[in-house]
Amino acid sequence: MSGLHFAAVNAEGIVADLDLLPAAYRVLLKMRAHSEPGGRIEVDQVTLAQMLGLSRAAVNAALRDLDLAQLVKKQRAGVYQLNPMLAAYLAPEDAVAAVKAMPKGQRLNSAGFVEQYRQAVTDYQDQLAEKRRQREDVKRRQNLKAVS
């Protein structure tokens, strides 16, 4: 990415308040540095891991954290979109138009944005715990059948 680029807002303060995984901040910064104007980036997890000297699992967890925070959305394998408020644009007008087009609840400066992220993390952890319980129940039933 060369030349002068514009962002609609200085969002680093809100992003810092999210208390993301440390690797998530590194992944976000690397993605911002390599994204196209408008925030689209084509990069796979292996490449990100190599660029940052991280494991693929760490990159995967970082991307999940960024998704829960609504900072980066996966569009398809190897293609991601930065939140329009974090993306760089070729002209200030493009940056402002992108933010105006966003649903207000997805804007980094919306009331309760940090709390929404924390709730999303809690919900995700609850889903994981429920899946673990279900797997354990299935194993328990299988063991009971084997003993009977």
C-alpha cells in the first residue's frame, strides 16, 4: 500500500478498551498495513502466522477475537474485511461515506460497543462449554452402554 490514505476516525482508543488477546492486536495491525483501500485483505492464516512469527492456532484465536469484536469479518477463506472505521481509504470522502453506510450498532463509537464485545465473548465461551458438556454426555452414555 503506497501513498497517503485516510481513515474516518481515530479508533485506537476504543480498540484498546476491548482488551483483546495480545495476538489479536498484532494480527489487526498487520492486516491494516496490508489491506486494500476500503479494508479488504486477501491473506490466509498460514501467511499471517508466518508474517508475525505466530502459530496458526494463535492466528485463528486472534481472528476469532477480532470477529467477536466486529473489527474483522471473514468473507470467505483467505478474504477478510476490516471494520470500515478501521480501514484506510484513498480520499476522506470515501472514509466518511463508508462510516455513514454502516449500521450504527457496528460503529466503534456506538454506545455499549465494548460491552457488546464482552457479551459476545461470554456467549462464545458459553457455546463452547455447552458443546463440551454435550460431548461428555455422549461419551458417558457410550461408556454406560459398553458396561451394560
